Amino acid sequence: MITGVGMRLRRTGAVGVRLRRAAGASVGRRARLRWVHLVLGGALLMPYWMLSVVLYGALNPNQPPGRQLLLYVLSLLTSLPMAAVTALVPMVRGLEGAAARALCSAARPEELATGPARSWGARWRTALWYVLHVLFGGVVAGMTLAGTPFAVVLVCGFAGTREFVRLWERHFPGWLVTGPALGLGVLLLIVGTNAVCGALLARWAPALLGPTPEERVAAAERRATVLAQRNRLARELHDSVGHALSAVGIQASAAARVLRSNPDFAAEALAAIEETARAAVAELDAVLGLLREEDPEAAGPAGPTLAGLDDLLRQLGRAGVAVDAELAPGLAGLPEPVSREAYRIVQEGLTNVLRHAGPAPAGLRVRLADGRLEIDLTNPLGPARPSRPGGGRGLRGIGERAAALHGGSAAGPDGDGTTWRLAVWLPVGGTT
């Protein structure tokens, strides 16, 4: 037992060592990538800086050597506005976003830009990022190129010839003690500057190269549109296929019970099953056609309207649900979106009667009053099939359809608890 515990502890320790090594390798790789990203910024700074040096040299010829350093500093300050102007080109945003995504190790790389800037807000953000990139890159690249050889000389110079050591001792007394320490300090300064500049760019990348507030709003609107389309298609599938399967199930069960005793009724039920299945396949094909369209709204929503209520009532009658329907005149003149959604609401309501109340009589009233369409569906509640106050997807779908047309719905048992009632009202002028 003790041996087993010891082996598990050793395995745990080995796993911890591997994790620490992996974490160290990840940190080292991230530091190298950020250093490459900064050196790239320094390389991008060079053309602007050289152009500024040439311009200052042409405007101020014959400068004394003592003023050359000031010329270089002024050239650096001038090159930054030049870089900002070129960064206003829309394509720069995509290029800088790709470079930052690959090398900068930003906190949220998936938000970094992959395409051109499409607004002036995005362009100004890109310009600020570009200026910071080339500025930090110039600092890190300059320190790396100029400071690294100097630090190496300070650290390793004591290994040179005696003449070299005497020369340094003559001009820098005590160099053999302070030189290596100073060289190590320079190397640490270079590494620290690279780490700080890289971390700052990684932290600012999502804010400057990420989506602008306008782009976030547009993306949210696109997501909302896609979700609304998916919900609409899901409701269409639920109502059409769910109704068909419920009707087919009831009819098949009835046909199986009377197959020997009443062959004529069984044959009629099988014919009803065939008709219901054929209609369901047609509706399913129409809905799947919308899914194949890149823009489902452009193809136009599919589905029957209130003009097809007679066929629906006939199907329900074959399944054993006798519907006492009272339909107002003028339903054929309703706007297509209202008529289509009203049909689906009636279909789902009658399917719920078939599913939860069985072959029970139902009352349907469809009226036009006060500029709105009113649907009232009732059916008796039996003790074997209690009501479901919470409802299911069907009632929720009915509420969503009504809300999409700026209408409303209510469902539940009546006062004495013997009848289930579904009431829906839809403005006649509503649109989807």
C-alpha cells in the first residue's frame, strides 16, 4: 500500500513538473512572439524615420555634429504623424489585426479585426494602434540592436586581451567589477522593456483593433435576426410535423383497433394517414427549402393560410376530433402574414386537443372585430387528461407567434375547471 501511494505521489509530481515546463514554454513562446511583433513595428518605423531624416537634412544642410542627435529625435517625432496618416487606409486594419492575432498574444484574439476598416471610428483606432506599434517597436528594436552588443562587451570584455583590459581600466577605473554588473543591467532593461511594451500592446489590442461600438451593435442585430429566423423555422417544423405525427398516431391506433371488425373504417383511417403524411412532407420540404436559402426572408415564408382551414378540420375529423367551427366571412382578404400565423395557431391548438384531450369535441371561433382577428378554441377536460398549467413548446410557440404580430394570447382552464380555453388576438395590420 505504501509503495502504491509512493508511486502515485511520484506520478503526481511528474505531472506537476510537466505542467510547469509547459507553462514556462508557453510564457517563453509568448515573449518571443511579442518580441518579433515589436521588431516588426520597428521595421515599419524605419521608412518614415529615414524619410524624415532626409527632409530635415535637406531643409537644414551643414548641421554641426552636436546637433545630429536633435535631428534624429525630431525625425522620430515627425515620423509618427506620417505613420498615423498611412494607417487611415482601410486595409491597414486587417493587416495589423492579422499580425496582432498571430504574434501579439492578445487577451481576446478572436475579436481582433480580420478585414478593412469600414468607418472612420475604426480607422482612427487603427491609426492610434499603428502609432503605438511602430513607436514601441522602434524603442525595443533600437535598444536590442544598440544595447545588446554594448551589454555583451561589458559582460564578456574581461575575457579579452590584456591591452583591451588596460584600456578600459585607464578610462573606466574599476570596470572589472562594475562592467559586468552594468552589462547585466542593460540586458535586463532590454528584456523588461520588451515585456512591458509587448504586454501593453496585447492589452490594448482588443480595444483598438476589436469591433467598434457600431460594429458590435450591427453584429448583435445580425445575431438577433438569425435567432429570429431559426425560431420561426423551429416553430414551423414543430407545428407542421408535430400536428402530422399526432394525427397519424391517433389514426393508426384507431385503425389497428377496428382492423378486423370494421375494415372500411380502417381503410378510411389509412387513407387519412396517407393524406396527412403527404401534406406534412410537402410542408417539411418548404421549410427545409428556407433553410437552404442564404437569406430566408428573401425566399418568403412558407405555409398554409386560413384558406386551408377546411382541409385541417377534415383531417381532425378523421382523427376523431369533431370541431364545431364558426368562421367569420372575409378571412380570405386578411394580410398573408396574419393569415399564415393564424392558421398555425389554430393548427397547434387543435393538435393540443388531439394530443391531450384525445378524440374530444372542440369549439373554434374565428372572428374579426375592432380591427383585429380573434381566435377562441375550447375543448372539455376529462379526469384522465388533466390540464398542464405550464404548457409546452406548443403554447410557447403560440405566444411567440402572437407577440411577433403585436398581439397576445391566453390559455388555461375556465372558471369551473371543466373546459380548456385558448384565446388569441392578432392585429389585422400586423407584419412579421
